Amino acid sequence: MKKTILITGATDGIGLETAKMLAAQGHHLLIHGRNSTKLSNVKQLLIELSSANNVESYVADLSVLSDVELFSDAVIAKHKKIDVLINNAGVSGVSQITSVDNLDTRFVVNTLSPYLLTQRLLPFLDKSGRVVNLSSAAQSTVDFTALIRPNEHVADGQIYAQSKLAITMWSFYLADLLKDKGLVIVAVNPASFLGSKLVKEAYGIDGNDLKIGADILCRAALSEEFANASGQYFDNDSGQFSAPHSDALNPAKNKRLVETIDQILSTKV
């Protein structure tokens, strides 16, 4: 069965490779990107791969919370149902640490915006729906002060690891909160040091084949292997479901994180 699948950050890296795989399978794709020219080029490529006009494109800057609202509004205006949401977009280093909302841009893109987008689209995901969130093997305890207020002196790698734990934590929280709804919310480490722009910029290496990450995202989005995976973490470095950072296994910490995110968003959107 062909699915309607929304994937953020689809103009390069793992997101692009995932979109190409899904297009070749004939799914209806809603692709997101920040650069309209790149997005248009990718849309044309995917249409050619799919041999059908079943690709929509949405421009949004995920470092700007109002853009996320407009993005979700545009999707909702055209669709009564979304089958899969893949929150793929992410950053490590950025040119401007403080966002227009006076938050840390790295946390906004990696943690807050995917949470906001997910919350706004949840009513359009039924019991067979799936939310696939990009986590990482790099995870470290979230500094709530940094989450609330930008700190120019905290290294990119530290914020990246915190933001990836944070997205894992809210994945677990929502999965537990919505466990009776039937939909799957799963966090996935697509594999370490894949050849994405993020890895090249952060570590100065070419990285491994992006198809490794794209394959596991497609499996998480569609396969029976993930049908009962809600509230779990898949580590593609080991090729199996495993335990994330211990903080994500603590319901009280997950609740505190989500309450903090909700409080931030209530004052910004």
C-alpha cells in the first residue's frame, strides 16, 4: 500500500537518500527544505524516480518557530491524513547561535521544531501512523538552562548530543502518553559517521554510505519490524533495538523535559 510520507530535511544527506528510496517505491512524498531552489531540484528528481507526479514540496526554516507553524498549516490545508512523519532535519554547527525566537538555534532545529511539528500533525495520524525521529549515538544529559536560553560558549558537539537525547526523551514520553492510540513513535540512530553534510562539517571526514541511514529510516517508516516499536530506540550501529541514554528511561525526567518544551513554546508561538 502506498503511503503519504512527510520528511523534513529532504534536500541533502540522509533525508535525500531516504526520499529517493521512498519515491522509487511509489509513495506520495511531502518533502521539506529550507532552500527553495534546492527543494525544487530535488522535487523534480524524485518525480523522475517515481514516474509519477506524487511529490509535494514545502519551504520552511526550522530554526524559526513561526515557520514551523506555517509549514504545518500548509500540510494540514492539503491533507486529511498523513501516514508517516520522519523528523530528519538536524544541525550541528550554525552561523547564528541565538535564533529569532531568542533560543538556541541548535536546540530549536533538533528538538523543539520537530516536537512542534509532530504535535500539530498528530491529529492527522491514525492508529496505523508512524513518527520516526532522528536520534544519534551521541546523547548527553540535557542542560535545561541551555535549552531555555542560548549560550554562545557551549560547544556544538555538546548541544548536539543534548538535543538528540532530548528528541529521544520526548519520543518516549509521547509514545507512552499515546500508547492506547496505536500509532508508533520511535527514535532511531541511523548510524554514526554517515557521509552527510553535518558529519563532514562537524568532523571533517567523508563518512560512510548514506544509504545505510536511509535504509533504516525506510524500515522504521514502513516495515513490520517496527510495527510494535513505539517508545523504543533503534541503534543502527548495533543493528538492533537497545537502551538509549539512561535519562530517556526515566519517566519523570521525560515529563520534566516535555513540560519545559511546552512552556517554551507557549511563550513563543
